[in-house]
Amino acid sequence: PPWLVEESIRSTPARVILYGRDPRHDLVLDGTRVHFTNFSEGVQVIDPYTGKLREPVKQDLVNAAKVIDYLEDIDFCEKALGAHDVNQTTVPLHNAEAILPHTTKHCAFGPGDGQLLKKMIQMGAAITGGEKSFNERPIISFTTCPVSPLKLIHDTCDIIIESARSKTVCNILSMAMAGATAPVTLAGALVTHNAEILGGVTLSQLANKGAPVIYGSSTTAMDLRAATASVGTPEAALVSGAVACLAKYYKIPSYVGGT
């Protein structure tokens, strides 16, 4: 019912802190500041030694994390690549193992499911000096995506619930595609996008009132010639701007994708 969604919006924190392993890299998200991160997830990489295009391996994640840690203009570290040379059932843990020791910035991961999320929190606690230290300064946040149109699938729900229970930040990020998984008009796509995010926000607050979330978006239009998502286009910029306005209206920190 509407009152439940509205109550959940009100209990969602308007201010979120993304803690770095080094406090110099702490980031405050409150609707008034802009920060930048790399995007994920690259499925191919140009080998720096041979110049050939290939699938990424775990060592590539280590190298990417070191580069991201060095670059002053990137404020926190997202998983730039996914390791293709490990067991794909547990690949989120391999990704975290490759990245966490090699950056002092906050790290954001797609954990795969709720059980792997809890394992990744244990990894973060090992780095920060224990569960108490991690709870005070969680250096990891999580990203999960509804399945457009209008579905919160089992793993998405698990991630939102477990993240809320652990009070780690969860970026609920819709990837609706206008003309494919959402109405072809940008306004129509935003309606379904908004419903998906608010569904996730409501679930988060039902799991643990006051749990921190981010209103996320990689929503864009479909390239009608190639049947792929068109990122870095005027349509994507318009959607991202509108998403930021919606998040400000709800007083929830936002994240938008682009190039």
C-alpha cells in the first residue's frame, strides 16, 4: 500500500558515508556532492603486454585496483572486471580477494547472493581488524539490480535483506532499457525504473528500518539497430539527470551510470 512505501522512503537515510580503508578516502553522499568512480563490469581487456583482446583473469582485477587507487579523480573503487579464470559459482569472493588488499578506497561489489555477501563482510572484517571495526567503518558496499520490468528476483531480495541487516550500504540499481525492458519513451521508462527502486527501498526498510541505500541507475535507451544498451548517449544523460532529481525528491543518495 502507498503508506508503506512512503514510510519506507522517510526512514531511508538522506546521508550515507562510504568509508575507505584509509579515512582520507571517506565519501559523504547527501545529495549535494558529486563523486566519481570507475564503471563495471568489463568482460574483455586489452592485455598490457601483448596488446591482444582477451577475457579478464584475476590478476587483471589486482592491476585495475592498483590503478584506481592511484588515480586521484576516481573517488571509490568499483569492480572494473570480473575474473574469468576462477570458479564462477564463487567468483564474487575471488573478485573481492583480488581488489580489497590493493586499494585504500571504498569498494563496491555485486555479491551474487546473500550468502556470498556475508562472506565478503567477513573478508572486510579481516582487513579492518575485526567485526566491530568493520561495523563502525564498513569499507564495502553492495550493488544489486532488479530485473526489468518490475521484478525483484530471489537473489536481489537476498542481497537487499542481508545488506540491510548488516547495515552496509546497498546500491539498488535499475538497468531498465527503454524500448526493450521498459516503455520506449524515456518518461515511461522512468516510471518503471522508479517503481523497481522503490520496491527495493521498501524491502530494505522492512528488513531493517533505517538501513542505508542508494537510488541507482544504469537505465538508458535500447539501440534499435544493435539491440544493445546505448550508454554515453543523450538519452542516457537525460535519464541520469532525471534519476538524480527523483533521488533528491525522495532525499535518498543517488548513483548514475554513464561515460
